[in-house]
Amino acid sequence: ANKKLLILPGDGIGPEVMREVRRVIDWMDRRRGIRFEMTEDLVGGAAIDARGTPIAPETVTAAKEADAVLFGSVGGPKWDTLGWDMRPEIAILTLRKELDLFANLRPAVVLDPLVDASTLKPDVVRGLDLMIVRESTGGLYFGEPRGVETLPDGQQRGFDTESYTTNEIERVARLSFELARKRKNRLASVEKANVMQSGLFWRKTVTALHQREFADVELTHMYADNCAMQLVRNPRQFDVIVTSNVFGDLLSDLASMLTGSLGMLPSATLGAADGTGRRHALYEPIHGSAPDIAGRGVANPLAQILSFAMLLRYSFDMEEEAALVENACTRVLASGLRTADIMQTGTAKVGTSVMGEAILRE
Ligand code: NAI
Ligand code: MG
């Protein structure tokens, strides 16, 4: 079957770094005979300018029909004043919702040549390779009831609800156990079972699933505050971490800084598998559209290229090709080439396309 890929570069540096991915895809085609059926479309500010909407209905349909979506980044000052319904971010929020992308995978990997770029000491992070799985369609950011109400005594109260059903917990935990099996076979489930009912329920549900289906995986439970501390103290103790939407938001941002630069970090967001094992999936760098450097040809393309490597691994089971791309990135860094965001002493500063070219060569 053809591998259907929808490419959505977006705004700012999105199209600049996506161009380098297109070269990698061309290389795969020419040199390895791996062919994708590709469509490219506008999202975010670019779609607002061309069509008056951050994401057209046809784009959503195309995303549903694709095997995988490769997303760039959206937004920029040009569209900041258009109002709530015209935010470029609506493009990504709509895709997450329409494709029911409930699991956000954020790897934190320290590549050897960049070990000094970490905010921590080199000996703490050397060889770090962990994966945070954040539940991304439920919990505190979506739970009902929510709102602001006026109390009898005249003051107001703002409130949100943390809420998880058995199914919501099981599907993200199941995906995380399966991921752990393909890695170092260790899963840390993170909540606050000591002070939250929903946290205690999370822990019980994960424990039951573990006993039923994943007894071979080493499971530990950890409170979220302790996890934050452990990520800084000794991040290499972790393999896969699974957690709720709100804790995952904080912990994954924290973990990203263990590795150094925003321009290096990919992510995946996965949906439920259907009967045939096919699941919706969207891949994007962590970084945004970087309007401060857009149009200058200096953006780091590695996060976007590494997002494509994740796509090869998780949507197409192409482990060998994924590793090929990742190893090329490591070797280019080892050879001393750096974009401005990851400059270190003794390295050579290059722009986006020279970096892309070097990846192809490796
Ligand atoms: P940002 O990630 O775009 O930029 C933060 C800083 O990191 C900037 O100084 C930027 O130059 C630098 N940076 C980011 N990616 C880089 C790369 N690949 N190479 C070199 N340097 C890089 O975050 P910021 O400034 O908060 O947001 C800018 C715009 O992007 C906003 O409109 C925001 O809403 C949007 N955004 C979009 C996201 C998405 O599409 N998923 C995610 C985050 C922000
Ligand atoms: Mg965040």
C-alpha cells in the first residue's frame, strides 16, 4: 500500500525547515526506493491569508485520510490581533481533536556532541534517552465543569476539573507499555495519588492493566512533584514516563531543557489504532514558528528532520530508516557543524540549507 503523507509547513521558519525534510524524503526515494504519496497544504497564518481560516475543512479531511501528518509550526505577530477564532493555533488544536490524538510523545535525548548544551552537568545527562508520554485530550484542560462563578458572598471562584475515565487512562497507558517493551522495558506512571482522587484512580487503573497485560514490563509509580525533582537529579533513571495532560505539560517542558536546544526536539502525537493497527498520527517539532529569525535561513532544521524520523518509526515501522536519519544528525553534529542556536566553541556556524545538505551527505 502507498504511504500517504500530508505535509503542513505552516508559518515562519516552518516552511524553511520543512524544505530540508523534503530533501531527505527525495533522498529516500532516489537512494532507497522508498516512495510516499505526498500532499502539501497551508495551515495557520498562511491559510488565514489565503483562505480566511486557520485550517480548511478539506485539510482536515486530507489529514484523516493520510497515514501520517508532518506538521511545521504556526503563528506569528501578523496574526496575533485577529481574535480568538482566527488564531493560527486553531490549526493544530483542530487536528488534535478531529484525529483524536490522545498521546503526545516527547523524547528527551542528549546527543553526545551536544552534551555541553544541557542546562545540567554533562555527567548527569550523557547518553540520556527518555520518552515522556503525555495524555493530551483529557484531564484538567478539558474536564467539566469548568468556569468562573459568583458565590453567595459576592466573591468569584474560578475552577477546572481533573477527570479521567478508565478508557482514557488505559489507552494511553497501553500505548506507553507497548513503547517501553520496544525500549528498555521500564515504565514510570506519574500522578498525585497522595492528594488527588483522580490520581489514585489513575494509579489503580494502570496497576490493573499492568497485571492483566504487561506484567513483563517493569512498572513504578511516582508522584509528579518527585518526578520533577528526579528529572533534574538523575534523569537517566527513566525510560518511559506516562502521565496526565497537566503534569505532562510541565514535565515535558522541564525534560526538554535537559537536552539544550528547542531547535533539536521532535514530538509525535498519536491516536487510537483501528482494527488493522493503523492509527492517526501527527509529528511536529516542539519549537514554534520563531518569527524573530524567520526568513533569514538560519533556523535549525534538526527538530523537523528528527520529527520525520519519528514518523518513519512510529507510523511506518521503518526502524532502520529512522535510525539512519537520526545517526546522520548525530554525525553532522560530531563533525562540528552548528546552526546559531546550538553554537559551541570550536564549532562552525552554518545556515539551514548547509545543515540539511550535510545531513544528506551523512
Ligand atoms: P518559538 O519556539 O517559535 O521560539 C522561541 C525561541 O527559540 C526564539 O528565540 C526562536 O528564534 C528560537 N528557536 C525556535 N526554534 C528554532 C530553530 N528551529 N532554530 C533556531 N532557533 C529556534 O516560540 P515563541 O517565540 O514563543 O513563539 C513564536 C510563535 O510560534 C508564536 O506565534 C507561537 O504562538 C507559535 N508557536 C507555535 C507552536 C506550534 O506550531 N506548535 C508551538 C510554539 C509556539
Ligand atoms: Mg507547554
